[in-house]
Amino acid sequence: METTLTGRISGGPTRMLREEILDPQFHYEAEHLLPHYVAVEKALVAEYVRMGHVTRAQARELTDALDSVNRESVTAQAQANMSDIAFALERQVESALSAPVPRWHLDRSRNDLQACAQLMFGRARLIAAAASLLEFGEAARELAGRTADLPMPGYTHHQAAQIITPGFYLAALSGQVLHTLRRLLATYDGIDLCPLGSGAMSGQELPWDRDRLARLLGFAGPQASALTSVASRGWALEITAEFGILGVALSRFATDLLAWGGSEYGFIDLPDELSGISSAMPQKKNFPILERIRGRSGHLSAYHVDVTLGQRNTPYSNTVEVSKEAGAHVCQAFETLGSTLRLFTEVLRHLDFRAERMTEACEREFLGGFALANSLTMDEDVPWRRAQVIAGRYIVAAAEAGRRPADSDPELLRRVAREQGFELRDAAGALGDSFDVRGALRRMTSVGSAHPQAVADALRAQAEEHGRLVEEWSRRAAVARGTGEDIDGNGSV
């Protein structure tokens, strides 16, 4: 007689339920979570051996059967098991045994089993995301190092403001990546607690060694609360929140590159292989890859909102709404971040800053007004706010006279200052190199400034931090790899 899964209901799911809910969920879990389910089952076998409910011979047979499970074999069991991967896995193992093992799955629930497999999936994907971020950050830092002495206009309020360099700008991008990696590391450590052994919601009756289960599955320790273990999917909220925050930053950097690549600026170029064309305007060279990057970064925020709304106002217990529906797009969040970072990394590795165009843009703007005001105050004792007025009026007068910023005019400055009630002792000295393009970079002396040496110092510190984070993430990856996949029939790793 065929073994039934429950005595509570006598019929299986309808075709509509299978097509709309159960089969898609089953195939998703078979593709993404199956190795984690197998690892969890092997850890449980090890505990059954320790507690004396399963013999070592039975454990070896169970472990061999679990080792034979793959996506194809478990999918073949779907229809006979209510399209539930835990039931399908159980059936496949039982069918491979030489004799029943009565106490296998004694005192067990799908709730903590599922929560554990999902968390292991999220943990593994977070480690992969960190690796992509590290690669992206390294590309940003390398490009910054090559462009730390190329003058370009920096913009505030969409207007040319001060002279910076691509290296200075990209050092900020590299710093953002390191910031995100540190936050994700804290997130990882915060969620690295094993739910297994919590049962349905209130714990279990057998004396499961939850510390040992956590070690076998590569966790830092067990989740302290049985209820939190099965009710919470906080890890999905926290990870997608960090992805959304990063996406906002990436969108802003991509926006600048889009602007700089426009014909009005012409500051950057990409190889033809990373560029696009217009079907109607043959003169155009487009950069749709940057539009894709910015567009995909928006999805990262949307995925966090999706997870948030899926969990909001739900009971704090195990529910399908939270455990499945609320996480329906978590995998896509990881995939989208990975794709966005791969695209952006490729851009940075091939991005060309057009030094001549950037220098020309600096030379046609009066970007030294701030330096002139400083000079008037320090060398001529003009009060700072009045120095700002004099510098601004000098720039207006020079522009109206058709002069370029480099065309120093001490007499014009003297006249403007006199109109404001100040007699300059040395107008030429006050002007100095205020409007010299490269002098603007050398004048910056504060830590974190656009001075090429300050940028070099920042990049060196970032490289050290990058190396530390590589070690931290590698250490966590190594621990996480010590999962139940490597547990033998005796319960050893």
C-alpha cells in the first residue's frame, strides 16, 4: 500500500494549486536550495546517531542515499509528494534504504528545516555578492590611481565649481564600496545563527545539540530563540536593505558618467564593443550600458520594498506568507546586484577619461574664485565675505570683457576692489595662480582633498582596508563551506 504523507487530508493538491503555487516553488527550491536541504538532513542524521536513535550502519545508508539526491531525481518525485521538496527528499531517501529506519525524522518539523536551508542559501549568496563587490572596488581603485592627476571640473548644483580629478572622484566610489562591504560583513555576522533544532515554533522534545548542529553547518552558533528561528526572515530584510542603499549610490555615480559621456561634456569614452548606436542618427555613439547600470540599480531598492511589504503586518510565527511569498524575489535581488556589478566593473576596466577635453573645460571656467577670495583675505586683510564679493565681481567683469580665466588682470581686480572700498597693496600677488588649473590641485592641503598626493594616500589606505576585508570574507566563506555536505555516516566532517 502506498505510504501517505498525512492522515489529516485525503486528497492531493488541485491542478490549479500545483500550477500556480506548488510547482513553481518546488522547482525554485530544487534549483537553488536543494544542496542546503541535503546538508541539513545529513547534520540531522549525525545528531540521530549521537542520541542513539539511528545506528552507524543506518546512518551510513541514509548518508549514501542523501548523497545520491540531485535536482533531476528529486524533481521526479514532485507529483507524488504534494510538490513539496522536503517530502520528495524524504521519499527518495526512504526508497533507497534496504530496510526502514523508524526513527529517522523523529521529532522533526519542516519549519526549522526550511528556515535553515533558506538562510544557508542567503548566506552563500551574500558571500558571492561580497566577492563581486571586492572585485568592483578594486577596479575603481585601479582606475583612480591612473587618473589622480588629470584635472577636470567638479560640479555642485549642476554647475562647474572646483577643479578635481577622476582619481579623486573614483576614490569616493571605492570608499563607498568598502563602506558597503563593512556593513554587509556586520550583517553576515548578525544573521550567522543556525535555526535548526527549533522545531515548529516552541523547540523540540529530544535533546538536540544545537551548538553541534550549528558547527556542522558552518554557523557561528545557534539562534537563541526557537520562535525567532522559524518566524523571522530578517536576514532577507537586512541584506536587501543594504543592496538598496548601495543601489542608490551606484545610480548617482552612473548618472555622472552618463552626463560626462554626453556630447556637451565629452569627458569619457568607452570602446565600441561596450557602446551603442542610434538607428536613425549615424553621428551618435551611445553608452546604453550606463543606462542599464542605473536602471538595474533601481531594482535593488524595489526588492527591499517587496520583502518589507511581504513581511509587514504578518503574525510573528511560521507562515507561508513570510517564509515563501515575502522572499519570492530575494534570489533576483542577488542576481540583479551581481549583474549590475559585473557591468559596472567592465565599464571601469575600459573607461577612458579624455584629458584634453577635461582640461579645456577647466580652462574656460573661472574655477579659482574661491582661491582668489582666500588670497584677498589672507594677503590683503579683506574680510572674508567682502572678499567673496570682490572675487565674484572681478569674474563677472573679466568675463564681460572677453578675458579667459588665465588672462590675469591685476588692474581690473584693483578697480573692482576700490569700488568696494578696498585699496589693494599687491593686486598681482593677490591674483597669483588663483586661476591656474594645475595650481588648483596643489593648493588643496587637507586630508581627503583632490591633491594628487592626498588621493594617493587615500587609495593606499583603501587598498589596506580592501586586503583586510578580503581576509575577513575569506574566513567566513571557509567556515560556511564546512557544511553538512561533508558530513560522513559517523557524523564527522
